[in-house]
Amino acid sequence: MTNQQATPTSTPAEQYDAVIIGAGVSGMYALYHLREMGMSVRVYDGASDIGGTWWYNRYPGARVDGPGSPYYCYTFSEELMQEWDWAETQSTQHDVLEYLSHVADKFDFRKDIQFETWVEDARYDESAQRWTVSTSTGINASAPFLICAVGALSTTNMPNIPGINEFSGECYHTGRWPHEPVSFEGKRVAVIGTGSSGVQSIPEIAKQAEHLTVLQRTAQFTFPANNRALTAEDLAVPRDDFDGMLQRMHENEGGFPIGPFPTGSALDLSPEELNAHYEALWQKGGFGFFNNLFSDIAVSEEANKTLADFVRNKIKESVDDPETARKLMPDHFVMTKRPILDDGYYATYNRDNVTLIDLRDDPIERFTETSVITSTGEHPIDMLVLATGYDAISGTMLRLNPKGRGGVSLKEKWADRFHSYLGMTINGFPNLFMIHGPGSPGVFYNMPLGAERQLAWIGQCLQHLKDQNLGAVEPSIQSETAWGEEVSAIADFTLFPRTDSWWTGANVEGKPRYFTAYLGGGMYYQRIADVAEADYEGFEFEPAV
Ligand code: NA7
């Protein structure tokens, strides 16, 4: 069948072997990998330089809040690992961007990237077996393969609150922070949102602002980051045994050379032993906390409660005013919203210049030009910080809204569920590949390494097409359905789907609400390797035209 709705083109389409959308961590590696395979590649990105999420998230306090450096990085080049000196365990946004810029320079990425160029439309032409993209700058491109490296946390979630657009003071979303310095000095600032971005920025803003009002919808469990400078010994670990480190990263459930995760139950220990275990982890800090927990914390309500109570006690101890401490008490299962690492978050509420408003008791009614009005009164403000997160995982694919076979749009295809096979491919959208898409481990895995491993699979698949003189690859509807069931079955074994979070899409009105990430950890890479090994089981191929 021929797609009758090919994109109207104002200029002749530039021809490539692959078009990549996004020049963040994943898109940069996609460029490297496909170029290494000898393909001609063009990358488009709306920003004016590389970095993706790391380009945009410049808010005060922005840092890696995973297991961190020196392992949140590419592994494709040993030389890169040997030469790059990470400064701290929880690298700042500035340091991550410096690293990515160094990688872009070293491998000469920018010559193949078109910046300040948004892909506005992408359509598949069935008769030509090619994707055509049109962009905001009028450039059009055509390629057999479309790689969507659009980011899992890149489409901002803007709150729909009456009057918010009438507010005339400074207003910034953490995920679109200005490049110019922002001063909080002498200002009355309000922050909406207490996810990772809010929890990282609130202590920093509080240090400078005349007054800070935090508008909290959901209280959070956060853990001490205990960020520290990396020593020569720390940096030597991956350098002295690069292959061993790589193997440990590949073997670990989250893609970091740590673990193995403990297998015992929290309920096997006496309350005193358990408290001592949690206390030791709390004092040590960092993401190591989550890697030394018991295997049933995210599975058993009872085990979960042991950790939740431990953190709730810490909040009580850290916050002087009992009423403020009460408002800060989270009531969801700990770990079932993205765990957060902080630097003095709870203690920030002991400052005289910080007020916490619990929106569950005291909801926002509206904004005026100069204030936010909650049910208990008016709060004059000079600046509003929106730490309100993202239409995560699927949101940016939907904003791109590619049109597949018969002109069917992704919005139509994903109206009820974010269907995919292996989290990378979609029935009805031949030759389109997603990095960190719904149905993949995505944000539950070390993302640079996850991108490398998905791209290795995609590259192998493209090579298979070339070797067999095939023109199109697409998953069958049955394999897509079965994959969706597998993803949900793993998630349903845990407590994750039972909490409202951006992992379940509950933070965006009208979004299908279910847990979309593949929680099987490293097992995912075995699954996708098995599919390739079994002659791309679950895929359908077309001969090249
Ligand atoms: P998150 O984790 O989605 O946090 C967003 C926060 O904003 C969260 O506290 C939300 O409350 C709150 N929010 C969102 N919309 C509103 C409205 N309309 N009113 C009040 N409060 C609202 O995003 P982050 O940017 O902090 O972190 C994203 C990820 O980046 C992070 O997990 C790391 O992986 C890195 P809610 O909890 O939905 O009730």
C-alpha cells in the first residue's frame, strides 16, 4: 500500500542512510555507532548544542542523582574512560555537559548534527521504504531508518493552574532553565514541585532568596547524597581493569559496576538489626543505599514499611517544627516514586525564610500578576519556579507524532497504551527505532550504557537487513501485545504500579495510567539478544524495493 500523504516538501529532501532525532546522550551515541557502521547519518536537535536533558536542566543544584560518576558515562571508548577525570561522585550538570562536549569534540560529532532544528513531522513512505522528516528550518531529509533518541525526560509538564499565565514575575521551568545566571537575591520565590528537581534546587534557592515558599503536592522520601570528591583511587578502579568493569556493568541489574543486589528479606532481621543496617546506609549516603536494600523492599508492603518508617523517623528528627515535619511525611510506598538524593533537603525547612505549603490541605486557587492564592490566603511572590517534571518516557514521542503505515499517527496508535516490541520498535511504524522508549528498561538502567546496548542491537538488526537485501523491518502485532503483557507482568509483581508517579503516567492528565518500563533489569539484554539469535523472532521483514 502506498502512503498517499507524503510530506509536502518545500526543499528537496536531503538523502541519508539514517536520520536521528535528538543530540542528547543517546542520539550522540547513535550517531557514533551508525557512522562507525559506514552509514551516512544526520542528527536534528532543537537546542543549540549537544546534551539533550543535560543541555536544558541548568537549575541550581542540578546533579546526577543516580549511582553517579565515574560510571554514568559512555563505555564505547576505553581511551575516553582513561582520559576523563570526573570530579565528584554526583557530577554537576555543568560537569556532565563538559564531558559530553569533550566527547562531541573528540569524535567530531557536531559536523553531522543540525542544531536549532526541530523535527516537526516524520512520515513513512511505504512504497519507497523511507522516512521523510520535515523540520522547523525548512530542511527536509529522507532516510530508510529513523532513530528516535528523543529523551525520556524532555517534554516539560506545565501545570494548568488558573491565572498562571497572568503571573508577571520571573517564571522558569527547571527543565528549561535559562542560560543566563538567575539571581534569587532579595526575591520572594515560590517553587511548585518536590521531585528530584525540586529537592535538588530548593536548598540552593533557600540559601539566596529573601523568602522561599514551597508548594508541595506529594511529600517525598529523599536520601542523603553525601556527594564527595572522587579520589585518584576511585578513578583508578575503572581504568586499571576496564574490561572487568565493563563486565560488572553488564552483569548488574542497573548497569552499574556494583552489587550484586542482596537477596534476603528485610523481614528476616530483628527491628534492631534492621535499624542498624538502614542507619549505616544512611550515614554512608549516595545511591549505594538502594543497592544494599533487601530484595523485597519494592515487592512486599511489610518490608517496604520498614524502610518507609525509618525515613519518616529521619524526617521527624531533621525538622524542628512538628507541623512542618508532619506535612513532609510521605505516605506512598518508598522507592515507588523515583528515589531522590539530596543535600540538606529536610533541614532546609528549619530556615526562617522557608515556608512549606501542603497543597493537599491548602490547594492553589489561582495566580495573580504578583502572587499565588491558596485556600488559606495570598502569598506575594517575585519569582515562580516550576519543578513540575515531564510528560515522561512516551511524551516526546507523542509530541513528535510520527505517521506510519497508511498515515496512521503515533497518537492514534498509542491512544490507549504505549505499544512497542522490545521497547524499541512499533507495529505499523517500520524501520523506526526508539532509544529508552516505553517497554524498555529506560530510566531504570544506567542510561548511557542502556543506549549503547540498544544501539548495538539496532546496528546488528540494520546489518541483517543489509545482508539479506531486506528493505523494512517491523514487529508483528502479536509480538507487540505479548511484550506489553510481559512488561506489565513483571511490574505487577512489584509495588511500583500502585503509586501515582511519572513512571505510571499519573502526573499528566489524560495519560494512559500504567507502568511502562521493563523492570527485568539486565534480563532485558538477554531477551533482545535471544530475539536476534532466533532470526528476529516476532519481526516481519519486507524485501528491499
Ligand atoms: P518529577 O519527579 O515528576 O516531580 C515533579 C513534581 O512536581 C512532583 O512533586 C509533582 O507532584 C509536582 N507537580 C507536578 N504538577 C503539579 C501541579 N500541577 N501542581 C502541584 N504540583 C505538581 O519531576 P522532576 O523534574 O523533579 O524529576 C524528573 C526526573 O529527572 C527524576 O525523577 C530523575 O530521574 C531526574 P506529584 O508527585 O506528581 O504529586
